[in-house]
Amino acid sequence: MDNNLLPQLNDLIKINDSTTDENYGYYPYKRPIENLLNYGLILLDKPPGHTSHEIVSYVKKILGLEKAGHSGTLDPGTTGLLPIGLEEGTKIVPVLLLGPKEYIALARIHNQIPVEKLIRILKEFTGPIFQKPPQRSSVKRQTRIRTIYEMDLLDQFDRLVLLRVLCESGTYIRKLIYDIGEILEYGASMIELRRTRVMGFNDETKFVRMHDLVDAFFLYKEQNEDNKLRKLILPIETALTDISAVTIRDTAVDALCHGAQLALPGVVSIPKNLKKNDLVGIYTQKGEIVGLGNSILDFDDFFKQKKGISFQIKRIVMKPNTYPKFWTTSDTLNSTNKAEMDKPIIEEEDDLGN
């Protein structure tokens, strides 16, 4: 198994022996471009002046795709990381809302403040905070708790302050700065905002600029040169490095893609310390994401039981017929409820530029 580049597939515990047929599927980092465009992720560096929806529309037109979707809305004036899933990859990008986000914010305090007082107040806003979404947010306006993991004062000049904020997804940075201003008694307002991290993606040298994407796709279409485009599009599996993984037999792949549940005999390996109800990524032995599911069993149960359903499927990502059919109609009688799979993995409520 070529799993060295997918950390979530390392150190799994094998519970069944199995091999994979090299004639079907692709190792994520060896996909041909046509397949990568169906299961890809772009770490787009969003420019100012455009909505997140507009940026996604531009990406679809540039690459000639039918579907694309982003994770975590950014306001038109906000710049920075906007992860975009391509085609089937759109089913995975909501997972990125489960992890932390990092922002660099430029704010103006409405009066002169001693730096010692400002640092003290910033520490008071570190940890769980109460926050009510602003009036023009896209979610219900009710007070909820969000966690500020870290907040640092990077620089201060006159009444301008530069902040780094590492926070839980769904935190409104503009509202955070407003609330800090209220505690300071003089008021504060956000001037500029840039997102620099989503979950584990924080290397700004790998963020993709729109014009580079245009150039790379032109080289691919007109000169059959895909090296530059391949550097800009990541396998969608890279979005799942913080979620536990299980691998399955080739014979189980297509059955899952057609709605079957995952039974114990189809599982090849599981993570250490797997617990009941854990969300996991379900992979082929080549490392391709098949779907997402919740474990029905604890780790020890996989060695005590020989049959029965082991994972409740929440979302199927892989297209049917990617692997050969090894199942019959009777095998899918206990099939996954489509309405259940259509439920969002996590609600989109990330409108951080407000």
C-alpha cells in the first residue's frame, strides 16, 4: 500500500488479510489529471472584492467542471485560504469545518490604549466565549459558545493593532473585535482580515492564486503539460488527515457505493483505540476515500465478533462502478438510507468576515 503520503493510513491495525487489484482505482497521488479533477482539493488564496460563491463559480468555469464547493464562507473583503472541493470532492469539504481556523486581523481601537491593558483583555477573550452572530449573518441569530484557542498581539502602531486569532470554526472575527472594543470601553472595529489556516492547512506558500490556476489549466489543455496543474490540485484525501481511517477489501467497495452497509468481513484494518460512534474515513487499500461513517463497535469488538454491520455509512464519495461488482441485489437489503446520507456532516455556519 502506497500510504506514506497519507498519514491517516499509517499505523492501522490489520484485522483481515487482503490484497488489492492494481487494475482498478488509483493511488491518490498517482491519479491521472482527469480523475484528480473529480476527487481534488484546491487551497485557493481568495482575493478581495469577490464573494466565496463567485470564486467557486470562477473555478468551475476555469476547469470546466459541473460541481465545486467551498468550506467556510469568507466575506468579499476578506482574503486568504478558501478550500474548494472539485466534483465528488464537494462531499468532503464540510469536514474541514470540524477543525480550527487561523486569522490575521488588522483592527483600529477608537482611542489610545496602553499595550499592557490590551494584552490583558486579549487573554480574557482566550478560551470559551459567548458570541451572537451579527444581523447580516447567514445563520440563526442566537448566542452560542465558541472557543478562542490562541490570540496574540503581533504589532501595534498608534491605534492600529495586528492580531493573530486561532479559533473554533464559526467564530465571527469582526464581532470578536467589536466585543473586545466594548470591554476596552472605547470601541474597536476590524479593518482587514486574512485567513491563514483551515484545520491542518497552514502553509501559505501552497495557497493557489487564481491566475496560476488559469495558467496551469491552459498548459494542460493546450500543451498536454500537467505538472503545474498537478502541483495546484491536492487529492481530496488530504482534507481528512485529522479523521481516523479504516481500509476495506476491494470486494466491498462497489457494494458500499451502491448503498450497502459495511460489514465486518469487508474491513481490512482499523485505527488504534477506535471507539463506538467515532467518525471515520473509509478507504480502499490504495488509499482512495470511499466514504464516511460512524463506528458501531469499539476497538476490542472487532476481534470478538466475526460478522455483522461494523460502520454506519454517513456519506459515500466514490462513484459507483469504480471497482468491479462482487455483490448481488440481496446483499443490499440492509442498504444505507439515502435521506440519512444526504444529511450534512456538519452545518455550514462559517461566515467569518462579518
